[in-house]
Amino acid sequence: MELTPGQQALLDGSRGPAMAKVVRTLVMYGECFGARRMVEVTGARGHLVTSFGLSMLKPVYDLMDELVAGRERPGVQRRPTAA
């Protein structure tokens, strides 16, 4: 996957190990689907939808705890909202 210099810096740990882990996970996820690049998230703090607390998402929740502990505050939606 092609990364911008800023994305590569995050992957290299410029904002700490938790954010590097987030970017590494996004890259791996994108590669699974053949993504060539990432797209911009328009929210000021990003946005993560984890759906209704599935047990298989425990690693995501652990990573979210790391981000919060490191003062990163991604926007979070744990449950889908009604349209």
C-alpha cells in the first residue's frame, strides 16, 4: 500500500507505539482488500465503528484503551445508529 510521508511517519512510531499499531492494522486490513492507498477521514479525531461489542473485537477495545491512555481521542461509535 502506498503511504503518504505522514502516514509512514505514524507507522514508524512518530506518535507512539499505540498509533503505530493502529496504522499497521489499517495497512494490513487495506492490503487484504487490495487497497492502493488510504482515504481521508473527515472527522477532527477520526471515527471508529466497532458495532455491538462482539467478543472478537476485544483486541480493538484493548487498542482503544491504549490510545485513550496516550491521550489520543478517536471518535467512537460502539453501536450502529438507526438510519
